[in-house]
Amino acid sequence: MADTPKIQLRNVQKKFGPKTVLDNIDLTVQRGHSMVVIGGSGTGKSVMLKCILGLLHPTRGSIKIDGEEVTNISERDREEVLKKFGMLFQSAALFDSLKVWENVAFALIQGEGMSRAKARDVAMEKLAKVGLDETVGDLNPSELSGGMQKRVGLARAIAHDPEIVFFDEPTTGLDPIMADVINQLIVDTVQDMGATALSITHDMASARKIADHMSMIYKGQIIWTGTAAEVDTCGNPYVDQFINGRADGPIQMEVLKA
């Protein structure tokens, strides 16, 4: 149904031994929307993504994709669900031993059994969508700048036209201008595909650019959710401190003193 959330988490908890990393997370992402989860390092953002993808199993709680519970599905069913996803990794995570086009086409060849010739055509098409010409396709990842590697990672994420795209700290390690280029590419590609996007970041410039809605995670809990336009006036002191980058406030950084 059109009004069924694309992604829905309810009371999701994840523990590692005695340590609770996710503490009864609730999160809803509507289809076609771009949700950005902001928060500092170690707050549980990446663990949340891994739980949604099934790379980690939550200690308890419900995770639904298109209304289907996915926390206890079979491996075969999970493979089908994962076909809906594309992901841009924080470090681009390209295979050094493969040419750029082979990186983009990896899932098409290995996962879908597409011929190398057809997969190369698709890879070149996707590289063009992120502003890279055919000559880049035959280069090695080591020959690319950090910004170009991010573009290749984005091309790979959208190679199979996924319904959902995850972005894990998409601007980490980039200068401000290249970061804005990547942010705009994310906005454009998601809109062109009509995809649902879920991003995690601590970069507020990135969050403001790509988000329809934002949530903030702190100590494993979602402490605020609203539209991107509301974040500056939400009145939550934790959100206010975080988005303005102030040392003083309710969020206290643990600093080891000599």
C-alpha cells in the first residue's frame, strides 16, 4: 500500500554483552522520502543501519521493510529483501583489484549473472549519472581522488536501480566543495530514481542538503524527529547543541585528562 512506510523500526534494542548500543529505537521512513539520522560518533548510527540490513541481529524489536517483518526471515528471503537496497559506504569501499567499471558492475555480474558486456554498459551509464566519463571506467581505484572514489561508490550503489539507498557518512574526508558536489549528486540521483534514502552523518551541511526529515540519535535513542526545516527551531537542547557545534550543553564529551 502507498501509505505503508518503506522502513519502520519499533522498540529496536541491540546489546553487545552488557553494553546497550540501541535502546528501544523507533524510526519511520516513508517511501520516496530522504531521512537523515544525525548524531555524534559512537551513538549507534552505524549499528542501526547494520540491523536494518540484517548484518546484525537486534536483541529485540521489530524491523519492517514495506510492511514485512525482516528480523527473523530466512537467508533466501533476506537475499530478496536486500535486492531493494543500495549503499554508499563511508570509505567508498572499492575493490583495488578491479577496474572502476568492474566495481560499479560487481553486483550485476556476481549477484544477477549479467554478462560482462551488458554490465559494462550499465556501469558506464551510471558513471555518467555521477559526472564521470568513460575514460574513468578503465582506471584503477588507486588512480582516483577521494571525491572521484565517492562518485564511483555512488554509481555502484545505484547500479541496480534500488528502491532504498543507504548513505553512511557520505562526505567524510572530503573538502567542503567536493562534499557539496556529492550532496547534490545524492539529491539528484535519489529524486531521479524515486528512491527512499536513509543517511547517517554528523555533517550538518550534508544533512541540511539531502534531508526531507531528520532524526537525532543520542546514547542509542532517537531523541527528536522532524522535518529538515524544523531542526533549527525544534527547541531540543541536545539537537541545538549538536547542530551548532557547541562544547557547552547537555551533551558532555568524555575527555581523558593526563
